[in-house]
Amino acid sequence: MIVALAGGVGGAKLADGLYRVLPPRQLTVIVNTADDFDIFGLRVCPDADTVTYTLAGVANPATGWGIADDTFETLRMLGRYGRDVWFQIGDRDFATHIARTERLRSGASLTAVTAELVTALGVTADILPMCDEPVATQVMTPSGPLEFQEYFVHRHQSDTVTGIIFRGIDQARPTGAALGALREATAVIFCPSNPVVSVGPILAVPGLRERVARHPGPRVAVSPIVGGRALRGPADRMLESLGHEVSAYGVAALYRGLVDGMVIDEIDASLAPRIEALGMKVLIAPTVMTDSNDRSSLATRVLEFCERIGQAR
Amino acid sequence: MIVALAGGVGGAKLADGLYRVLPPRQLTVIVNTADDFDIFGLRVCPDADTVTYTLAGVANPATGWGIADDTFETLRMLGRYGRDVWFQIGDRDFATHIARTERLRSGASLTAVTAELVTALGVTADILPMCDEPVATQVMTPSGPLEFQEYFVHRHQSDTVTGIIFRGIDQARPTGAALGALREATAVIFCPSNPVVSVGPILAVPGLRERVARHPGPRVAVSPIVGGRALRGPADRMLESLGHEVSAYGVAALYRGLVDGMVIDEIDASLAPRIEALGMKVLIAPTVMTDSNDRSSLATRVLEFCERIGQAR
């Protein structure tokens, strides 16, 4: 059993690779929920949905998020009703949010609801929210605090991030499902997601960082920073403005004490000695995933790396 | 100022005729809300929406309800999530229910929310829910009680109706907007809607029947029963199983003391003496509305009839 920690599109790609190369029911993805928010009175869980849609094979290949070939009639009509429609939700995607909101309002946990959606889409991996309590990332910027989707989608990540708050995280608790998966995990894989606002919230759930820190199996992270730049999203700018080195080394430094190995891109091979000096093993591999073969290949390399680390112990 | 009482498709047609022939802002439609229900966690108001869509010119001409050329991707996806999808909601129609539910949950009244939707669609008539409190029609049948949409849509009105309950009606109150419209109304028009489950609930809101009964201006009803049959829906079978005569006379008898005049179809001309014996004036006119000209023509005839009744007083 493998546990992967993931945020949105980048994390979903490696999760998909793992899903493709592992036997059925051998993968659990713990997803960030600090991006979740309410819009139009519906609960939207961007990272959980991106991972679910990706593993279900229905993700929009052009954007990475949303559903392939989705239409936007509901959103257009909401615009006619005077609603702000900067957050793009397709008609099929709306069904996910409607179904989830209905179940949450009836008292079901986010873990239970997510499992229902995942199962309905035929996915044979477990996709677990990092916690059932609502947590909301706020980014501090020179213009004041911004809700995450306001910063991320509406303002196109154009603000300088000077701080991060995970509102509600103190009330969050690791779920029984997440703890159970970690207990059975032979390895924990940190997907190439934003270490600050995607993997960061997962580790910030009280108890989870400690649980990962003392995990007996190999723990491996794949750097989302390649050649000093984020493959997508604002991770590079965020690391910089928060005072971290914008490199695979900077990511490794953030994960110090939590991972046994870092997977870095070939372009970053020269960083290996510095990362090894942090006490980590390093795997140098092609980490840019442009198609599904890339995802499977990287997943296979990462799993082999985990195995080697496990045997060396 | 004209006040029309209306249910769904049949009522919406005459309301549309009135809307077309009256000057802007001279029409208020008080709509039945006892068909309203929750589905997928959203509040659906079939009659209010049918009247709104019809007056906005966006109603589906084939069905009378829903939005023209709507697509059904959201509903199809909800089916994939295991939801019962017997109640047809199109993608644009979903936007209405999402927008309404969001506003209701934020504490807005149904009257206020309906006005927002009506205004957004460019309708210059007032469309008022009969009350802001939730009321739910239940029909008693040999197989037990059924929620209205279960009876009406899911079971295709195939059950014999032995009784009707408007659950919650005792807690309902006429809205200030409805009372204000009735105060300013020169005439009250009962649209050709089901007298039992469409106009019936409106009159059952405590105080509204009395308010209409003592209305000083002319009050005229258009029979939804033509040639002994309902033009659409189960009104004919319902009248019969509830022990009423299935005719324009049967409808007039139900409205006794509430209306001054009945508009009946040419095919029912022979019923005029019996209806007049109830103390009502009768207008014999073509009442079947197959196109928008029919709607306007009937509306014009009905308004002239109101005027004649008013002058005769």
C-alpha cells in the first residue's frame, strides 16, 4: 500500500502514474483541502476533484482541472443572474459540487462524500481529504489578506505572498481513514505539488507532520521545482517571497526530517550533493510529465527508489 | 394594475398574454408555491419558474416548463453519481435553482429572491410567491400519501387522488407584496390553472381567500376545463375523484363567492346558464392557447370582460 500526498494538477499527474502502475486498491492519495471553498452556495474541493477526475480519466487534458469536454451553460446563466463567474465550473463539474454539498449538508463527512464520488467514477484508489474539518488557506499580500481562490484564480497569482495562514487548521484532526492508510503504507510519496500551499496544509493538520516524521517506511518527495521554476502555479514566486531557495534544494530543505529521498529533475543534477548533505538520498530522473507514459515512467522510478531506500535501511 | 393568480404551464400562458397586452409594470402574478420542493439539496419552484421563463420568453415551447434549448449535462452527471434523475432539470435551469438556494440560505425571502431572478431575466411584471413560508402539497392516494412532484412527475399523475393536504399552510402568511398588489389591483384574474392544486393553495394561504372574496374590483376566472377535459395535467381526474363536476361549471362552483365572472370555452357554451345561476357573469370565448397570438387575444378578451363587469357594478 502506497500513500501519496497531493495537491492539484501536478500532484494529480504523479498520483495518476502511481494509479496506473500499482495493482488496484494499493494506492491512497491524501489530498489538500485547504483550497476548498464555497461558491454559489456549493462546496468546491479543487484538489480532491482534480485528483479524482484525473484518476477517473475524465480530467480536461488542456487545463488539468475540470472535466474534459465540459460545457458551461449553468455558469453562463449564473452570470445572467448577476453572479461573479471568474471561477470556471462546467456543467458536469457542477454535478460534483451539487452532489457533494447535498451530502455534506445531510451530515456526511467529507471523507465519506469524497469516497462516494470516487467510487461512482469507477476509481479503485482511495482519495482521502487531509481532514474533515473546513480549513481555508489565506495568503497575506501587500494589498491585504486574500482567500486562496481569490488569489489563485481571480487575481491570477499576481500578488506577492508575504505569509500564509491555514484558517481552521487548529480544529482539524487527522481522519481515521488517513491514519489507517499511513499505518498500512509501505511508502509515503510527496507528489510534485506546491510545498507551501498544497503539501503544506496536509502536514499542518495537527499530528500528521509528526505521523509522517516517524513513518517507518521510505518517504520520498518529487520536486515541483525544476530548473529553478515551478512547472505550473506560483510555487516558485511563493518560495522566493517567503524567503526560501527557489530550487529542488529549497523544497528538500522544507521537507527535512520528513523524507528520506528527493526525486529531482536531470536539469537539477548539480543540486544532488547539497540535498544529500541534508541527509537525503537523491534520485535524478526526468520529472516533467507531458503525457501518461511520462506519468507511469516517473511513478515506476519513484517506486523503485522507495524500494531501494527501504532495502538500504 | 392587474393581479393574476397562476400555477404552472396553463396559467403561465394567460399570464404571458396579459403581460403582452398590458403596459409595463401593470401586471402582478401571484404564483402557487405548494409545488416547491428540494431536490439535490436545491430549492426548486416549478410554478414560479414556469411563469418567469414564459414571461421572459425563454420557456421551452415544447414542454411549457424548463428553458428553451437547455442541455442536461449536470443532470446526467448526477445520474452517474447515483442520483434519481426523474425530475428533468436542464443546465441553465440548474443555475436558477442554485442562485435561489444560495440566496434563501443566506436569509433572503422567497419573494425577494424571486424578484431578483425575474428582474435579471428582464421581466417587467411582478411575480410573487403566494407566501414566503414553505408549503408542500401532498396528495392522498390508494397507495398512501405522495409528495406532489412524486405524484405529478415521477408517477405521471397515474394515482387516483382521494384527498389533498397543503402541509405548512397554517404557518403561511400572505406577503406584504401580495397584499399590496391586491390592494392596488383593479381586477383579479384566475388563470386557467388547476383549481385544486394550483389556485387552491394560493387561496388556502390564511387570509388570502377572504382578501379575494372582498376584493372590490372585478374578479374573473378562466376555466382550465374545456369540453370536460383538462387542457393539460390531471385537473379533470382530480376534480372527478374529489367529487366535483368535471366541467367549467365544476370549476365555477369551486370559485363561488370569489369570482364575478367565468370565461368558458365556446365548446362549453351550454354551461353558461348554470354558471350564471351561481351569480356569475359568463364570457364565452376561445380559451385554448396554442400560440402567442392566442394568449394575447384571450388576455384582451378577459381584460375587456373585467372592464364590462366593473362598469356594470
